Amino acid sequence: MKVTPNTRLITFGDSWTQGHGVELDIHYKEVISPNEFTNKLRNSNGWPRHLATLLDLPFVNCGWCNFSNKNILEEIKKNIEYLHKDDIIIIMLSYPYRDSGDPINDIKTITTLLSEYNYFLFNSFAKTFMTELNLNTNDIDLSRFIDKELTMSSLLIDYEKQKNISVWEYNFRYPYTWQNTDGGDTHPNYLGYKIIANKIYELLKKYDNDSRSSIK
């Protein structure tokens, strides 16, 4: 994964990528697009911002609240003319069955579309193939799906249990009724997004070492 002076970090995803939850006003909890100021606050302070800082790269956050994987795919198509081969592109996948999603076909289309780009896939609050283990994925290139078993929600749940500190929006504590398959109604806070960024950076470094590449 070669990093050049022209490399940028480009991210795609749902509300967990846009940065929903960094705001402190709980009135915005269920509001997809509250106002321009809060949208910019979210967009500029989620995990893409923190990861860009770790990588020392400029970034563009193309995450949007309420996006399904099909919406993410359409957003990639809409912006692909602006993507460069030097960019690091990260797709943080949403719940696989959101808006009647089809995990196999959605991922196959994304990986095919980005096959000549420097892209990576991660799970947000649900495993992409949680009920698809017996389906044939042999015709899908999953080499850039860094950790198919890891979800960012499980990462944060474990962190809070260990540190006894909130990593959730508006300083909520871990909602014990959660299942990893339906946790998308709760979002990280500023600290939570930093933890996610640190984990992605760690995994990218490991990928880089394993592939003898040149990420910073």
C-alpha cells in the first residue's frame, strides 16, 4: 500500500462513518441531518478525521447517516471519478440486510468496482457475513476485508467493559440489551471514534507489514 505525496484518505459508510454522536445535544440523537453546523461537526470529527491524523493525510469523509450498503455503493459510484489510484479508500460497511441488502452481491459489486484502487473493508456494528457462512464467496475478492470477524461495536463494548468509561454518544453507558446485529441505533462519542481509528490504523499497519508495503 504505497503512500505518496498525492495520497488522500477517502472514507465511505453510514452514520458510524459520518460521525453521528460526536455532538453533545441529545436532541439530535434520532435526527439524520439536524443542521449544517452539526453535520459539519459530525463529518469532521469521526474516525476518518482521527485516522487521517495518524496517517498524516488529508481526508474526505463520504459517510452519511441512514446509509445502507446499497447507498454506500451508489455513493462510491457517484464519486469514483474523483478517486485516485494513490488514495487509501476505506469502506465501513453497514448492517448487511439494511434496506433489503444482499451481502454477497453488495460486496461483490463494491470489490469489483474498486478492484484497481487501494481500498479496504471493515464492519461497523454488524458482521457482514453473519448468516452467510454457508454461501459461496469464492468469486469475491475479500483480500481487502481486513478482519471479517471484527465489528467496531464489539471493539467499543470490550473497551468500555475494561476501562469503565463511556465510549457512546451523549456519554451513555453500554446498552446491555444490544446484540451486535442491531446496534446501529447507538453511536460512538468522540473517544469512541478515536478508538476505532486507532484500531483501523493498527490493522492497516499489520496488513502493510504482512504485504511488505509502505504505509507510514
